[in-house]
Amino acid sequence: MLQTSEIQKRFSHIQQTIGEATRSCQSAQSVPQDLKRCVEELDKECKTAQSAMKSQDEDRMRECIDSLEEIGDRAERACQQAGSVDGDLKRAVSTMHSELSDLKRQLH
């Protein structure tokens, strides 16, 4: 099991990857609505998760990461189903999903 400080450090990095996905989504020319919705939901959930990460409550932290990873799964699927998605956006979504999945695996 990861220490609370390590979870917080990893979450901070995940915040950055979600931010990159959000910026890429906003700057891309045509983004499928489903993907856009997922990225917006991730951004919103990430802001909500910040208080859980500061709480030192590992159960709350785990729940937040699980929730983010689930939304990340949907974003990854939406990206794959869309076919032609901006390269930067595709990389940002893939990186973000990978980071979330890795942290979730380590928490369970």
C-alpha cells in the first residue's frame, strides 16, 4: 500500500495530466462530444478530489482515484471510438488514463 504522501504526490502529477488533456481538448479543432464531456467531467472531479487528497483519509483518496479512473476509461474509449482525434489530445488522454490506472492498481 502506498503512503499517503506518495498518493498525494502521484495525484499532483495526475492533476497535471488532466490539465493537459483539458487544454488539448479546448484547443483541438473538432472534438467528439462524448470525449469532450468526459474530459470536462475529469476536470471537475479532479477539483473535487483535491480536498480528499488533503484530508489524509486513505479511503476517500482511493474512492476519488477509482472515480477518476472510471471517467478516464470512458475518455479513453471515446478517444478510440472517435477515430481521428487530434494527436496532442489523444496522447494527453492516453497518458492521463495510464497514470490513473497505474495508481488505482497500486491502491488496491
